[in-house]
Amino acid sequence: MTTIQQMAKHFRDVHFGGNWTSVNLKDTLADVDWQMATTPVHQLNTIAVLVFHVNYYVSAVLKVLKGGPLQASDKYSFDLPPVTSEEDWQQLVSKTLAEAATFADAMEQLEDRQLADDFTDGKYGSWYRNLAGIIEHTHYHLGQISIIKKMIKTG
């Protein structure tokens, strides 16, 4: 298995299962409804905002993987449109998981030699740094989502 194939597997695993942490985004969100997803806990981001935030970067880099320009700004990465129904919530979850699957497939089309190349611009570092960063970022926020979910369930 090539390095890029291993990275794509790691990305899939954090979204769909199979990683050594035994926690993934799909299963964690399976029993979360729109009301739980939008429930504020202390001063933390809601589950819905965190899901949007994780997908914001996946979506932006997916466009680059498909040959487009990088069009993203950190200042917009938490700007979740209102989630006011179960349909809104399910659309967000579906989009997130669908783009994750497409992202992993697109990652596998890269060659290992590309991992050391600049990602769109030298100021962003290498492809490896950005792809590994998205995986780390997803794990980080998955942990937050899991904790917030437990806090809501336990009152």
C-alpha cells in the first residue's frame, strides 16, 4: 500500500470506521437529531457547527483535488447556515459524509511523489502537511463532538 493510499484509508476510517480509536464521525452522528445537534453546551460550539467546520475544509480541499483553486478562509469556517429542522441537519450530515467519501477517492488519485510538493502555494506547506492536517483536524473535532454529545445525553 502506498503512502497516499494509507492516508486515504486513515481519512476514510475517521469518517466511516475502522480506525484504532474505534470512533468515527458517521457512527457518532447516527443517533444525533437536529435538536441535539443545535443544543448549546456552555460556551462550546454546537455539534452542528463542528460538523460544518470539519466539512468546510474537506470541501475546500476537495475542489483543489479536482483541479480547482483553493477558495476558503478561516473566518468563514464556522458560518453554519441555520439548522432549524431534521431535514436541514440530515442534509448537512449527508453532504459531509458524501464529500468525505469523494475526498478519499480523490486523494488516492495522487502520486506519493506529490506529497512533498507545495499545496497550491508554498505558504500553505506541502500536500502531505495539508492532507495529514485535515485528518488530524477531523480527529480533534470528532473528540469534541463525542464529548458534547455525552454532556447533552447526561444532562
